[in-house]
Amino acid sequence: MLSDTIFAEVPLVSMKDQDADPDGFAQAFGASFQRFGFAMVSDHGVPHDLIERAWKVTAEFFALPEEEKRRYHLAGGGGARGYTPYKTEIAKGAEHVDLKEFWHIGRPLPEGHRFADLMAANIWPDRPADFRDTFIELFEAFDRAGDRLLSAIARYLELAPDWFDPAVKDGNSVLRLLHYPPVPADAPEVRAGAHEDINLITLLLGAEESGLQLLDRSGEWLPVKPPEGAMVVNVGDMLQRLTNNVLPSTTHRVVNPPVERRGVPRYSMPFFLHPAPDFMIETLPGCMGADRPNLYPQPISAHDYLHERLVEIGLVKK
């Protein structure tokens, strides 16, 4: 008999429903998170024309000569800002490095900000000419969408809708521009090895191109392929820890495409939504009890937790 898990599929929810019925949207979104650690979200509010411009600028940047791109690689910077070359990052415990290169944009901070020593200043390439303006605008749009989704998660966890607001104010969020170049037909690696994200939640554009898979609790790898323009959102380890595993940070990967598609590059834009560096990740009281003991009795700051994980994936040296 076929298992029902074979037919499991991450549901699509619309953020239009959040305006009319915030509690109903929170239940649908949160239930998808609790079941899969993932959700697919349409009507997310990030403007279509901005997204199209961002894809164009991303492709133009990664098409630049290798020596030009490497001018923006900050050795010892842990990939926090600027360019990280091809085959640098490796998933925790993986045998092969990931087949990708990427660029990181963080939150702009005013001079003298209290987190200036912990959150690096952005660096910007000389070209494409509209790179800076495009991605500052996109960062802000992701930030707004992320705030709305965190409000839904707060409702699902029976917290005040604005519970996350102070946690993510001046948060150490990162917008990543990802380029997976064409891969040889016999490449043994996957484009991105099986891993979990570090942050609270990840908002991802660009998953329409096949390859993203999540490891379901059934043990099956499930494809995650949203309709065009929709966003994939997933739980990160910080939220898993905060909720005592009520909301699971699900293992996922990007596999190599079918042989006939291996000559096609893949681009994606994940927004890793982080709390502020001094936010203490401490198990929520409502997520533990006699039937759910606290798995994380020792609180840890978001900054310290991030540093530990960056060491594990090879972006920061001990």
C-alpha cells in the first residue's frame, strides 16, 4: 500500500488572507511550518518589477570577470558582506563543497550605531550601476514581508502579534544573491548540500527552477517548487531552538538538475531574517511543559550562536 507521505506537499498560502483574517492566516501558515518546517507564500508584497530588476542585476554581476568579482571578497570576513567565491561554503558534515558563488548585503546602520562592531558595513561593486539602489530597496521589501510573517508565527504560538518586533529591530539579517553555474553532466556534488538554516526564518525567491528539496519527517525528499512569483519560507535553527522544536528547522538541499538542464545556471535570492545580535535565544515558556521538556536549557545570544554555526560551515575560522 502506498504511504500517504508520498503525496505530502507543502501548501500554498496567500498573504492577502492575512489582512482579512490574521488569525486564520496564522493558523494556516503556522501549521505548514509545524508539519514541514516550510511554507509557500503568494501575494507577499515584494513588488514584481523590483524582483525582475533584481534578477537582471544579479545575472549582470555574476557575469563579470572572476578577477573583478574577487576584488570584493573580504578574506577573514566570514562572508558577512560582499562576494564569496565558487566552491567556498560547505554544508555541516558534507563531503563536497557547494557548487555556488554568492554576494551578501546586510542592514545599513548609521554611524556610531551600537551594533557597528558586530554587523559589518556593506560594500558595493562598481558595476552594475544600479546594484546598490536595487538591493537596498529589495532588502527593505524583504524586511517588511518578514515582519508580517513573524507576526503570524507569534499569533500561532499564542504570543502577542508584535512579540518579535523588539527582537528583530536592527536585526542582523542578510540578503544573499546566489549563482549556481552550469554543472558537468557527471558532477558528483549537489549544488547545495543538505543543511539547515541558522536564522529565525528564511524568505526565498527563485525556487521556481527545480532543485530545492526538503527532508520530510517520513524520510522522503520532497520537491519544493512554488508557483511563479511565490516565495518559499522556512524555519531556521534559531526559531527551532526558541520554540523547543515545535517549529522544526528542516534539512533541505539543492540537487543537480536533470542532465538536459545542467547547462543552465540557477539564481536565487534568500533573505535570512536574523534577530539583533544581543537577542537571547531562550525557550518560550509556552513551548515546554511536562510532556515537552526543555531541550535547550542554556540561553545563548544570537551573535554567539551565529558565530558557532559560521565556524561549522567553514565561513569563519576558529
